[in-house]
Amino acid sequence: MKLNKILVCVLLPLSGLMAQTTDYPFRNPDLPLEERIEDLLSRLTLEEKVQMMKHESPAIPRLGVPAYNWWNEALHGVARTKERVTVFPQAIGMAATFDTEALQKMGEITSSEGRALFNEDLKAGKTGEIYRGLTYWTPNINIFRDPRWGRGQETYGEDPYLTSKMGTAIVRGLEGDDPFYLKATACAKHYAVHSGPEGNRHVFDAHVSAYDLWDTYLPAFRELVVKAKVHGVMCAYNRLDGQPCCGNNELLQDILRNQWKFEGYVTSDCGAVYDFAHYHKTHVDDTEAVASALLNGTDLECGNLYPRLLQAVEKGLISEKEINVSLKRLLEIQFRLGFYDPQERVPYSHIGREVIECDAHKQHAYRMAQESMVLLKNEKILPLDASKIKRILLIGPNMNNEQTLLANYFGVPSEIITPYKSLAKRYGNQITIDTLTGVDIVRPLAWAPSAKEIIQRAKKADVILFIGGISADYEGEAGDAGAGGYAGFASGDRTSTELPSVQTELLKELKKSGKPIVLVNMSGSIMNFSWESRNVDAILQAWYGGQSAGDAIMDVLFGAYNPAGRMPVTTYMNTEDLPPFEDYSMANRTYRYYKGDVRYPFGYGLSYTTFQYTEPENVSVIQTGENLQISTTVTNTGKRSGDEVVQLYVIHPQNPNVRTPICSLKGFQRIHLDKGESRKVSFTLTPEELGLVDQEGNLVEKAGKIDLYIGGGQPYKSEGDFSSVVIQGDNYTIY
């Protein structure tokens, strides 16, 4: 989210304001919420109302209404604050954990640290500063449909089910469990059908079939709105079938409000309403644009155009009554965050600075970094035995690059542990560590040794640790990333899924040394590893691992932690295997519809131990509309304890005349088993999870036979077993 112009709001001491207005009914926490909102609304002028509908809402001193800035970020920890905070792995790395419990706890930690900062501001009367509020514009639950999208790193991967469950976890963690007060608010974004290209997002018109819309692009939003009860939704920059998403009647009114009964607030992406007239060319001017956005359900504008609602009222394009509808939604959020109540009534007002970067928070960031690591290849070289190693060559552009670990939309911790720092701290006294950057991420370094010198240094080592990949300087949001002029990148997106050629060429030189090579890759998307998968001895996908990434990487490489992360995206063999980037059809995209060979499938990840599954236990026949319970017993048959990600897939019969996924993830559990230990793992499949979307976009459970698969990865590609069930009865329409 970018905005060229940031407004300055008035900062007034909140305590002084409240002292003059304590008798107003809206200040009485014992009155019904609706009555309080109506009272405050009745005291506001029209001009004050429209000013409060900008993200930078000014104070209204005569009523004791504080300034408030709605714009804050919490993608993987509190972001963009000047304070030091706990920083977790990037969202795509947290998706690789397949651990909803850990992600919910991450949300709880993030909102605690954010509350601590806000509580300080509240006491000081500084509630109008950007990136200090409690309305977090996270999670990003767009589908990572194409690995070239630079912002895919902000998502939970390519699968609607995984995205739904991970998104639900962070919403619940951020928002808390009090029956009235919100700890913070989450915001599901970017609604909807939004996943690149970044370079033309302000003019792009996405076109999708009803099938793809409801089968792929909307399920996560529906889950967060209908089940997780998220309190915010952000509409996207692009158009959908000709209408800007922030003025799209079908998305915002018919689906979101009428079908899903959403009662929270909708904010525009930053500057999105400006796009209506200036880039999409769908509206005559900004006044018409703001009227259209509000009438179609965009309650808050991230930008500075909503004051033009005054002109829209004067022109008869919109009424004050319609403005009140949206402002009520915004006021309800503020009331439920406790803005207008005595702080002793707000259960989260006691959270103080002592929680920020406390030991428990840092330990959880470390745990999530460990869980995010995905071992893609291991030719019996890992784990390394430190007692048998005398010399290591640590090389590559990310071996000591702190910024890479923070990704985008990041906060800054007090300490960032890079792979070099971790290796030196642990083994610097017993192993000689030869360090060499070698190359930059995308270009050679003028001061680097010659190829001959590099080979000579490599020959002296017992093992080569190459820490490569890219960074958020090259993939991310348009304007923030896409360092220009380099092959493979454009406006924040990637045009190639290859590891940058300068790194592959260096690896080829290192290969000539004859020494084993371990490649640790940091990226927010996949690398296809066309050369590397055939020529290096091990590959670890480390994402952007946050403040503890270096320790988590060394834990895996030296066996202190048994990796169990799983790929939340498909690794295609070549960039050429992908459909055109701007094509939003899901045909031949993601594991659910891609029919070709892949290098590493969705759900894939290696371990240092082995697991065995029993044949799934379930009933053989159920009626439509009923739940299905299915179980398996998993045994750790290897020599080490470790985690296993148990995955359940539903496979419907393929029909050449009807769009049907090849298979679909419909359950997962991350479990820990000691060596020799067994555990029964059970899943309950609802009619929603057993149904299929028809060509009109309806989710329907029909009679017929389906196959079920439980294993450590996808069907036919991992250790696991199949079972079948017959569904009988009348068609059961879920939605």
C-alpha cells in the first residue's frame, strides 16, 4: 500500500479532551453500544463526519474525539514502528509451518506488543501517529496463483484451504477473545482477485469465471468473514470485470454484506479511490469516484479524497444518511477497541512495555523460524557432524545480510541473527570458518576474488555452505521492490523463477572443487533450481526467516532441529511451464490444476526420520449433508524424534466436461513424535469440505464416490494411504 502524500493530523492530549466531555451519553460504557454510537453521530457535523472517514482521522476537540490513524501493519510482527519489536518469519514462511496454533500465538504476541505501544500513546495523547494504531491491515489472504508475483511472500501460499485456516488463526490471535472489546482488529486483504502483476495494478482489469471466483479466489475471504468474524476487509486496487474493486457492487454489497452478512468496516487500499478517475477511467472525476466508493460499501478511504463527499452531497450524488451508514461501522470499531471508555474497563489497557521483545516472544519467533524450514534435497550429507568438520567455506550474498531476513512490511528487532553470526557463535572456536560474499544477489562484486581463487579456497574446506537467494529489494510491492535494470525482475515481480544467474555461475565454480555443497535459499517464492537440484548435495528453503533465522538454519544443518516444514507453493520445473502472468484462469495453475511434472510439489518437505501411516479408518457410506470422520495412525519409524505434517486430500472423479480439482487439501495437523512413537490422527470433514463448486459458482455436495488420502504430502508423491467413501442422497447446496 503506497500513498504519495501523508497528511499531518492534530495531536491533542486525550485526558484533557475527555475531562470536558464525560457527561455525553457516548462516554457512558453502561449504555447499549448502538445508543452510544447514535449519540456521537448526532453531535458531529457533516464536515466532521467525512474527515473521520479518512485513514488519518483528525481530532474533534469540542467532543473529546481523539485523532486516530487507521493505517498500521502487522504482517509478521508489528511493522514500521520506530520501536524495537519481535519479528517473525515472513508470512509465506509461517505458511510453511502448517501450524495454525503457532500462528495464532504469533498473532497474540503481535497484538500484545502493539497494544503496549498504543497504551503508551493513549496516555500521552498521541493517538494520531501512523503505524501506531490498533487497526492492522493484515492478513494478506490473496491466492499465490503465480510464483512470479512479488507480493506472494505476504500470503499463505497457493491453496485456498491452507490460506483459510492460517488466515483464521492470525485473525483470532490479533483480535483476542473478549466478548465485547477487541485487542486489535485484523483486516482481510486484498478483496478480491488480486495477485499481480504489480506494475499495472492501478489499471488492471481481472476477469475470472464464476467457477474460479468461488473455487479459488473467494473461499479464504468467506472463511475469515463468515467463520473467523474478521472486523476489517480491504478492497483491492484492480478492477474485477470492469468495476474497480473498491466500488464493486457485486463484491462489496451482494457478496460481502448481503450473502456473508459482514458487519465490520471496509477500507480502500491506499490511493485506490484515486485510481477510479485517473487510471481506471471508470468515473468522470474524484467527486463521482468517492460517491461511488461509499455507495458500494467502502467505509474508510486510505487517502485524502473522502472530504469530497461534501461536494457529492451538494450535487445529490449521495446523502448524509448514506454517509452515516459507513461512519457507524467505523465508530463501532473504535468503541470496541475501547477508545471512549475508562481504561480500567478495557481488559487490554494493562499491557505494558515489558512485553515487547520479552523472552517468550523471542523464543516463539525462533520456534516459528525452525518450523518454517523446508528441506528440499538431501544426498545423505545432512545433518552435518561438527565433530568431523575442520573447515567450512561460508559463501553467498545472504550469508550475513540482516535486511534479507526482515522481508517486507517489517519491524526491526534489537538483534538479527544471520547464518554467519549463528555459525560463528556456535562453532567459531572449533571450526575454521572461511567467509566470502562472492557475488551480490544479482550482479558480480568488483572486489570479489577470481574464480581460480574461489576454487582454491573451496578445496580447503570440508563442506561449502552457500547462503543465496534474493531479498525484498527485488520482489515485493511496486515502488518498494524491483531494483530496476536486472534480468528476472520487473516492478516488484519476477519474470523468471531461476536463481539469479550470477549465483548459479558461482555455484558451478564451487562445484569444480569437488567438495560437498549445501545450498540455503532465502526467497519469498520458489526457485525452480533447474541446475542446483541436480548438482548440489542439499537444498534448504529458508524463506525470509525473521530475527532468529540464522539460528534456525544452523539448527537444521547441524541436526539440532529435525526439519518438517512443507512447501505452501508448487515448484515448477521451468518458468516456461507457467501460463501468462495476467491470465487469472486457474487452468494449469497450482497443484490443484497443474497437470505437468513439478520439481517439488505443494505439501512437500523432507525429514531426518521416517514415518509410516496405517490405512485410513472411516465409514464407507454417508448421506449428503452429514459430516465424515476419518483417522489414521502415524508411527515414527526412524532413529530421531521429529515433527510430521499429516495432510488429508479429497480426490473427486475427473470429468472432462466439468472443472474439477485434481485433488484438494482438506485437513492438516502438525504433530511431534519421538522415535518409535505412534499417534492416532483424526479429521472431521464437513459437507463444505466434501463438496465441489459448480460452473455457476455454487458449492454443492453431490452423490457419488470420492477418494480420501492421508499422508505426509500429496497423493502418489509421499508416504500415506488411500480410502474411499460413497456419498448418497440428494444434492446438498452449501452456498
